[in-house]
Amino acid sequence: MQRYTYKVVELREKLMGGKMSGDRLERVLNDHARDGWQLKTITSADVKGRVGPGGVEGLLVTFERPVQ
């Protein structure tokens, strides 16, 4: 039976209402693919911001790859 390992990456929108860049997401996906990670899911979530309490809109990007 194949076993997998997982990695979750948090991507936040920029402060002050900026939008998540498609180019940034593409770069993250390609960087992880080069290291053998395959995209499993992308989930919208409130991700803790750097300043103050609460969260900001963001994505949780989950990758998987077989355990070797």
C-alpha cells in the first residue's frame, strides 16, 4: 500500500484589500512540483495576519508526495 506525506502552505492576501496574485500561486505550485510535491487541495480560509488580531482571507494549499 502506497504511503504519502503532506505539506500545507498558507498564502495570504496582501494587506489593505489587495488580491491574491495568480502569478504568485502559480510560482508556489511550480516550486513545489520541482521538489516532487503534487497539489492535493486548495482551501479558502481565514489565515492569521502579521499585524493585529484576527485573520485575513487566504488559501491553504495542500501538497502530497509518496513516501520513499
